[in-house]
Amino acid sequence: MSDLYDQVSSDQDPFKKIASKIPGFGGYIERQNRRAADKLLRELIADRYTELWKRVGELQEGLASSGELMFLDDMEKAATKLQTFTDKISNASYGYSSFFDAAKVNEEELAQLYEFDAAMLELVDGISSALDNVEASQGSDGMPAAVSHLVGLTRDVVTAFERRDEVISSIS
């Protein structure tokens, strides 16, 4: 996360760099940078989960073609969870408060939100591996377990997002 924040901070225009020297205005610039970094991070997360959602669709087509229809419902559950999560993360509240808001988000609360975001990014790899396992398990006895594991991971990512949402609600 700090890489995205550093990128946004280093790309400031000269006016913002000068204005950040004005007492009180620097905090505003800091929050604007955090907002931009948060937006970049959520776009990255949404893009990665959209890719996973597409992979689930491709696997569903393969299962339908090979006659493994009994797994389509569970695969659809995983696809729906991924799509729902992608929609939620794309439209989520930002993890900061603006300069003029009555409620301010402190550094500890921001760190907590970023931890949830990092966890959601880490789950991308887990879900990708689960999709690899589903693909490798097609036509074998391991297929039910592979699909079940995938569905569980997609449920976990929605749960992680809901916990993030709870943190934001408790701040307001």
C-alpha cells in the first residue's frame, strides 16, 4: 500500500508541494493523497477479482462441455461471490475523511483498513490457486473438494470486505 501512496505523493504538482507547507493545509494534501492511493488500490483489487471471475466463467464452460454439470451450481456461487465482491470494492467508501468532515480517520484506523485491503489482495493468489486446482481436478475424484475449497475462499473474501466495512462504520 505504501508504494501506491508514495507514487501518488511523488506525483504532486508544484502548487500542492508549496501549499503543503501552509499550516493545516499539509494534512489536507496528505488526506487527498491517501484518497488517491486508496482509489488506486481498490481499482487494482477490483481488476484482479474481475480476472478471477472471468476464469470461473471459463471453467464453467469447460465443465458444461465435458458433462460435469453437477458442479455448475457451486461454480456459479463462486462466480456470484466474486462479482458481488468486485462491485462492492469498486463502490466502497474511501478509507479516509476529507479535511472538512466532522469525523477524522486516524492513522491507526487507516492502517487497519489497509490491512483488510492487503488481505483481500493476498486472497487473489489463494483463489487463483484454487481455480488451478479445480482445473486440474476436472474428471477426478478430487473435483468436489476443489470446488468446495474455491467456494469457501470466495466466501472469505466477501467476509473480509464486510469486516472492512464494519471498521469504516465504527469510525463514522
